[in-house]
Amino acid sequence: MQVNINGIETRYVLSNEGGGPWLTFVHQLGGDLSVWDQMAGYFRENYTVLRYDVRGHGDTAVSPEPFGVSDLSRDLATLLDKLGAPSTHLVGMSMGGMIAQQFTLDHPDRVDSLTLADTSAGTPSEARAAWDQRAAAARSDGMAALVPATLNRWLTPDFQTAHPEAVEQIREVLSHTLPEGYAMACTALRDFDVSSKLGTIRRPTLTVAGRHDTGTPPAYTQAIADAIEGAQFELLDAAHLAPVEQSHRFAALLEMFLGRPV
């Protein structure tokens, strides 16, 4: 389905066979809503599952102007408004986790629970240049130049060997991400920092990290849990896309956290 969100044609998929509470999944940089296919399959019988493509990703149009993570939070709020969702359980991975943090700070009454995977609360000053380099590479060389190193950050060698079909789907999405959409998102993530505000979050929170994540080390995700009162932290045997590599374990953790059977 397509809907105009703040002037941008946005793709979303809604699975509400169970007609239960809203459960929204937000994908990583260079991904799209398909990364959550398995999770949607697990939870759609008991939840109203929403997935969507962030600006400049998948089948959602590129933003006509630069944006920040606060704008991506506003996109999510507008999408929920248009679909009639007063509140949602919110799950975000990597970039999606940053959007989820910002959304929770912007709209705390609309978040029933918060689950963050393989993400951080901000970019350290020494790492900001890396975002600029990725943006420049996408614009000058296209996405193909970024694919090999990105996949090696995202997925362990063992997973890549054992699950070639899953890897190929992720590769295809990354390869076909529009370079300008990717680059603009890199700039937004470079400037993101809510670390000083996390202590104000009062929603049930689960954080999950991959033990072998070199792009966003587990300590970054654990720091979010440490800053939010009562938050839970779990470490999985995975790289950056822990909900993909350890999908059954992640689903079980999320099921227990949400307190409803899958």
C-alpha cells in the first residue's frame, strides 16, 4: 500500500489477521520493510503488525530536502495517524532504533513498549566523519561499492554461508536503495544524539545487541538500557542484524517482553 506522508509517497504493509494491539517494525539504513518478513509472520495472528519503508528506502520516495531523525519520527506519527493507530508497540533496528528512540521521546503516550536492536543513542564525535564518507561514497560510486563491506558488518560469515537466500534478499534491497536516499539518511544519523534525554523515557524497554556487531558495538546498545529505568538488555550470537540472524531467539524474547503468545 502507498500513502502520502508529509509530501512523500510511502510504502507500508499492514497485517492484522489477529486484530490485536498495534506492533510497528522500523528497518535499518539500506534496508526496507522486507527485513521484518519473519517477524510479521510470527506476530500477525495476535497483533496488528505495521511495517513501512523509511524515506528514500524501498518503495518510499526520496525526500526533496535534507532531514533529521526528528523528521523521520514525524513521518511515523503521521503514518500512524492516517492508519488510525492511537498507540503501538514499537520495534526498531539500527537506524530504525534511532527513529524509535526519537519517536518515544516525541510521543511517549503513543508508545506501549519500546524494543531497540543493534542501535545507539547518538554518534560519537570521532565517528561522524564515517557517516560523511558513506554518504559521499553512495553519491559518487553508487550502492554497489558499499555492499560487500556492509554485508560483512551486518551478518556473520557463518550465517552468510548457511543462509544464502536470506543474504541475497538483503543484498538486493541494499543494492537497489537509491544512493541519494541512503546519503541523506547517513547525514541524519550523523547528527542524531538523544543520549542526554534517555533518562526521561518511562516506557517498558527491551534492548538487544549482536555479540559480533562491529559497526554498532554491543556496549552502545547496552548504554541505552542502562540509561532507561527498568530496561532489559539481551546479547545474541549475531552481528549487526541480530533479529535476522537469530530470528527465533529474537521473536521469543519479544514474545516474552510483550507478554502475549505468538
